[in-house]
Amino acid sequence: MLQIAFIRENQEQVVKALAKRNLDVADLLKEVLDLDEQRRSTQVELDNVLAESNKLSKSIGELMKKGEKEQAELIKETSSNLREKAKQLNEDLGQITKNLTEKLYTLPNTPADIVPAGKDADDNINIHQWGEIPTLHQGAQPHWELAKKYDIIDFELGNKITGAGFPVYKNKGARLQRALINYFLDKNIQAGYKEYQVPHLINEASGIGTGQLPDKEGQMYHSTVDDLYLIPTAEVPVTNLFRDVILQESELPVMCTAYTPCFRREAGSYGAHVRGLNRLHQFDKVEIVRVERPENSYAALDTMVEHIKGILEELKLPYRILRLCGGDMGFTSALTYDFEVFSTAQDRWLEISSVSNFETFQSNRLKLRFKDKEGKNQLAHTLNGSSLALPRVLAGILENYQTSEGIVIPEALRPYTGFDIID
């Protein structure tokens, strides 16, 4: 959530920045600032009424001690009226604050200066590319055909049990999936991230804290009986570990990693481009999350990008990195880099990671702060990245490593799988 003080002091800058997202927020900001003015003036009036009421209450006590009961009764009536007025002002303040917060929730994060303006994925900028596209043998197949051929993933069985988008991993497919999870976690731990196991359901406050609510209700599975949501990513419960927390500056940076299944409704996703593992409702992902001093957060983002580059290069998967334009960025992000792996069998790029800096957007919602050297509480910066999402990494391995004899396992994964080839 954008800070109201920042909006108040930088109204034109916010309008210009959100124009990169193809949004005209001038009228909305005016409503926000009008509500903010009402909130502040109501708070001042309430404070004055309470101060006067307290003053009269003290006077009543002194008059009663002096035996001036009649004068005390007159003041009691005035004091009673002030208390009623204070009660009404407090109710008004609560409603104004609620309306202001709801308006602020509709404003996305302002893009960083280096974010290009643009409408959609066509306007993203390719900033780095690595690896050679492999030449496959004649008769090479996409991963959904390979999954059937080698009996490692059963999409039809998952459809029978639950529905489309819930595959069943079998045999060496299940072992490869588990190997990838352990490999990613080990790489993250070696890089200094602390591992967590977190709940797979969250309450509403957690969804609001990281920005999934009230923006993305339709994308999350909702257990209405208990009013809990299945997580779309480990970012949500991991970042909420620090909700309403004041960290000491010496505790920063905080670096966390976690494996979880992820659940996304992905309503309206149909067609060949979402076939097989390309788009799932349940999938596995290993996440990295950081809490940083504001002045260090962009250097930390670069470190996260380099870390993920290292993993993909160790797996020898050809990839590229895109800097997302304003129109393709997530609601909460100030800057996002997408990693894409090239699927040779499908002849297309597949997104396998997003790495983002949210600056203070999440921490303002979370009330996640740190105490600086002067003892003042400051909002921290939060960052997160996929390290990595398994389905499309697995698809890339199956398709790019296929041979006429079988699917060769990347050398880095063999200590984790216990086998060298799927045949």
C-alpha cells in the first residue's frame, strides 16, 4: 500500500509513475487526499474535544471537594455533551479511515524509474540471454507426450481425482520432482537463506498484508467455512512471519526460503499454450524472500537475480531475463525481472521465475518495520523470487534433455535423483 504521506507530498509524481501501468489515477488521488484531509481534521477535533472533556472532569472533582455541588452539576452536563460528541467523532473517524484504506488498497505500487512504460508482455525488455538452444533428435516430443511415453506424469489420472490442472507424478517423475525441490532448497541454503516450513492456508489478514487481497480474490481458492485461502505462493506465509514486527537494524537482511505447493485458480486459461505442465492449478515451488534496509534493496535484487542465473546455468537450461514493463507488472511490485527457459520441443519461452522488489508497498500493509541507528522505526523493503517454480523447469528438462535413448538427467541433479536417465 502506498504511504499516504508520500502521496500527499508527491501527487504529480504518483500520477506520472502509475501512468506507466496505463492507469489514470488523478481523480482517485484527489478522493484519497480529500479523505485524508477529513481524517486529519476529524482527528484534531476529536483530540480537542477529549482534552476539553478531561479538563472539565478534573474541574468537577475539584468543585465537589470544595462543596460547590451546583456548579459541578452544570459542568457535568457540559462534560456529558462533550463525551457524546467525542463518541460521534470517533465513529466518524473510524468510517473515514476505513474509506481511505479501501481507496488506498485499489492503488498499485508505483514502478521504479527504470521500469519501461508498456501495455503488455510485448513491451518487456530482454536484458540478458544465456545458453545454446539444443538441437533435438528427429521425432522429439513435447513434455506431455514424454510424460505418457515414460509413465512419469499422469494428467488424466489427476483429472479423474480432482480436475484439469492437478497432475499425478509417478515413478521417476515423482523422484525427479522431489530431487528438484531438495536441490533448489540446498542451493538457497548455501547462499545464506534460512529454511522455513509454513502453513499452506492463510487468513484474510495475511492475504491483505502481501497484497493478494483485496486484489486477487478470484485467483485464490477460498475455504469459505473457515474463511481461509490456499496460498498462491510461499511468499505470502513467509513474508507474513514478520507482520506487525519491529526488527533491529542488526537483524537485517532477513533471508528466507521455503518449499510449498501452490494453488491458483487461473480462471479463463485455456488452449494449447497451457497444455501439460505449462499452466497448473496446483504446483510445487521453492521461494526466496528478503527483508532489507531501503538503501540496500536494489543491490539485494541484483543478488537474487545472479543467484537464480547460477542455478539455471548449473542445470544447463537456456534462459533469458526480461525487465517487465509497467503494464505487465504485478500489482504489488516496483520492479520485476522474469526468467524464461526455452522449450525446444515447444519452440517457445516458458516463464519459470519472477524476482521482484516491492519497496515499502508490502511492509506498509504488514506494519513491518526496523529500528534504525537513531532508534526511529522505519518501514523495511521486501523482496521475493521463485527459486524455482518446478512445473516449467521440469518441462524444460524433459524436453531439452530428451534423446532417442531416453531423458538424460542434468548432472547437477544426479546426486538427488539416484539415476542418470529416464528410459
